[in-house]
Amino acid sequence: MNRDNVYTTATIRSGELAAAEACGLDAKQLMQRAAQACVQKLQQVCPAPARILVLCGPGNNGGDAWFVARYAQQAHYQATVVAAKPKSELAKQAAAAWSEADGRVIDLAETLSVNEFDWVVDGLLGNGVSREVSGHYQRWIETLNQSAIPVLSIDIPSGLDSDSGQPQGLAVRARDTVTMIAWKPGLLTGAAADYVGRLTLADLDVGRAFEQQQSRLGHILTDNVAERLLQVTRADSAVHPSKASQQNVHKGTYGHIVIIGGGPGMAGAAILAGQAALRSGAGKVSVLCHPDSRAIIAQTQPELMVESFAEGRHRLEQATVVALGPGLGFSPENSLAQDTWRQVISHCVERNVPLVLDADGLNWLAHADHRSMSLSAHTVLTPHPAEAGRLLGCSTAAIQNDRVRAIQQLIENFSSTIVLKGAGTLVGAPQQSLWFCRRGSSALATAGTGDVLTGIIATLLVGRTPVEAAAAAVWLHARAGEIAALDGERGTIASDLLPLIRQLRNAPNY
Ligand SMILES: NC(=O)C1=CN([C@@H]2O[C@H](COP(=O)(O)OP(=O)(O)OC[C@H]3O[C@@H](n4cnc5c(N)ncnc54)[C@H](O)[C@@H]3O)[C@@H](O)[C@H]2O)[C@@H](O)CC1
Ligand SMILES: [K+]
């Protein structure tokens, strides 16, 4: 079974019973397996006879939790149940199993000191959360989040939306989450990383049947896959015959990357993109910038070839890949930036030159009427949520509330490869399933890291399809961020990533 596939919540909810039936199981047996998987995890993280508090909500997530209490008790844990009235038929049966074992139940409306317990099992709400958390649910989640007691969440931290990864007002911050059957996007993107803790997939032995019956939304960008993508080069045409013609054309070169940006006061963005391209292994990097930025860029990094756009236009003819946007400048009266943008886009579209559009490159795209222009299929757009909002004409919050929908819309509108940045970065392209990157660090949320990513993508575009290059670059950048953060997340800056990019390019498992 490919344990990296991601399915929408709707697919999981509508398909899990059919998969169980194909394996000769009914819904109650599936629930019992879910509970057993959670008890196994408990046994790893807090051996019996620990004191555990089991919180049971009204639906089947609560049903799982009632069975957890029962099995935990059988495994010699001291289990205490706090429960809402079970509403679903399965939850009622699971609650009955606890009563038959003479288990005591405390009503959710009561208060209890959680400090008496070693661990909490959170079965309040699962993938059926349908509204903002309030009342006793809110109170319990606040209590858990304020206490230091570790929490194991069943399926998904209660209150987290299992598609968007956004809390519905409030969500449990778990130490561990055991999710059932298959990965859901809400565990992997948006705010998920702040809530899910360590993730475990329990496929309940129906995962294979489920995968055979359902189509996936995407897959996790695993280390293995990323390392393989990083190794694929033009010399590998036998492995990737689809790229043979492009590979032959450029054989023997590591590519000439042309970066266009660096407006007045924004030379740094072009420098960082250029340095990242060099450290990712580009053979030659040119920067075309505003005349005022030329000297500082050239002095900062002598390996960069620097010209003003007017002087260096001919560089476009030599470009293997173009990166347009870092520090370009964006304001209605900035006609130099706008003209440059138009000329570069036209060149790349006409010649089918691979293009990365970032920062002001995206702002000009949002400003243009994109319906009247087409980008080449070799284009990668790298919006952060605010830029994505500008491109789609909606708010940043709307993007974050449904990142999967947002990237799908961007792919459709621009027929390009899209990197939707932010925690749980998504990568997608037309007719391809999405990549979910779980790696990364909040240390990457600082100025300039986007410019670095642009430089990496541009370099990796040499010899890879746009989606492969974007996925490999996102992973590399995220890993570099993680490693940089080992010296302290606070104070990590974009240029700290540069030596790590070099290390990772030479040894991805560094
Ligand atoms: N159906 C199956 O065969 C399986 C289901 N499983 C479990 O079932 C869960 C899904 O069960 P359900 O569909 O019953 O959904 P949930 O258990 O997530 O909750 C649904 C219930 O909660 C209420 N609710 C929704 N939002 C609320 C809020 N904000 N505040 C208070 N109450 C709220 C709903 O009115 C409904 O009564 C999964 O997450 C998983 O844990 C697993 O046992 C695997 C097998
Ligand atoms: K839960």
C-alpha cells in the first residue's frame, strides 16, 4: 500500500464503509480497530497502569473513544471517561460496551482537574465537525490546551477542520494524532502543524481496499520522493523518457538562470535569489535589475553577472530558465517594472522558456487581465497566501480557509505549476495530483526566504518538469529551514539557508 496518498474528507467519509465491507468488516468492527490502534499508540507513549482521561463526543469519534476506554481498561490502564450523550448509533453501542464493563462516566458539563491524569485521549470531535466549537467543547479544549498534560487525538485534533487544517474557532493541540484509514489534507496543511503533533496513520487493514476504490487528491512529499527528484537530471532521460528532447537540447550544461528584479531599494531580493540559484548548482546566473541596484548586487556576489534590464535584454536569449519578480517593484506608476514584466513574459511564452514568477512578478500578473494572456506550460507561480488572494481576487483568510481549493483554482486559472506557500506548502500542476510538504519550520517565515525558494526552483527547472522542480525545491528549502532552525528559530535569516542548500544539493539526506 502507498501510505502517502491523501484523500479529501468527503472521499474518506463516503468510502470507508465500502472498503471495510470489501474486507469483510462492518462499521462497528472498523471502529473497534480504530480504538485498538489508539491503544497501541498509548502503549508506546505511556505504558499501563497510567491514568488516562478519555473524552468522548457525540459522534463516531466519540464512539472510537468509548472503545479506547474499554480496551485501555483491559490493558490495565486506569481510564476515566468524560462524555457527551452519544448520538450516533455506533457511539451508543460503544458507550454500552463501557457501561457493561461497569465503567464510570462523568458528564461533559462537569468540571474536572486534568492534572490528575498522565495522558488525555481526545475523542470529542472527528472529521464530522460542522460548526464553530462552543459550549462545553470549547471549555474542554481550552482546558486541555492550557494544561501541560499530553493529548492523543483520535483521527484529528478536535475542532480542526480535516480538509482545511484550520481550527473551527478552537482546536486541541495534540502531542500525538492517530488518523484512520488515510491521510486527510487538514492534517498536513494550513495551521495543522500547530495542532496535530506527531502523526500516525492507522489504515485499519482496509487501506489497500480503500485505495483501490477511491481516487486520491494528492500525496505527501516524502523524503524519499524528494531525494529521488533531486537526483533526476537531464542525463536521466532513460528514466524519464518524457524529457528526452529537452534534455538533449541542453545536454552538458547546468543551465543559465536569468533573474529579473532588484528594483531601487530591493537589490537584496535579487541577490538572495541569485545566491540561492548558485548554491543550488546553477552553472551561470545573470541578474537583470534597475540601474541603481547594479553596483551593489555585483559587489555583494561577484559570481553573479549583473546588468540593467536595458543593457542586458539579450541575456534573455541565452536563458535556460528565467525567474521574474524578486524585488522587481510594483506600483501603478512604475512603468519600467511593468514594461520589463510584459517583455519578459512575452519572451518566455513565445520561446517556451521555463519561467518562475514570484513576488512582484505575481503582483503584476494579478494586476494584468490574466484571462487575456496565457502563460507557457513551463511556468511556476509561487504565491504566498496574500499573493494567492490577489491572484484569485479574494482575501488571505479565504485562501487559508481552503488552501486545497485555492491551489486548484490557481492551477485552473493559470494552467501553470503552482507552489502555494505557507505552513504545509502545496505544489500542484494541471492534470496532476497535489503534493503536500510536511517539512519546514517557522524559521522560514522571514523576509527573503521566498526569494531563496525562487532561486532554487529556477535552478532545479533545468532538466526537470516544472512540478518536479517545484516539489524538489520546496522540500530542499523546507529541509534547509529545519536545519537552520536547529541553531534557534528566532533570528534565523534567509541567507542562513544558503550554505545548507549547497549541503543538501550534494547530500539530500544531510
Ligand atoms: N464511519 C466509520 O466507519 C468510522 C468512523 N470513524 C470515526 O468517526 C469519526 C467521524 O464520525 P462522525 O461522522 O460521527 O463525526 P464526529 O464524531 O466528528 O462528530 C459528529 C457529531 O458532532 C456534532 N458536531 C459537529 N460539530 C460540532 C461542534 N463544533 N460542536 C459540537 N458538536 C459538533 C455533530 O452534530 C454530530 O453529532 C471519524 O473522525 C473517526 O474518528 C473511525 O471509527 C473509523 C471508522
Ligand atoms: K478527535
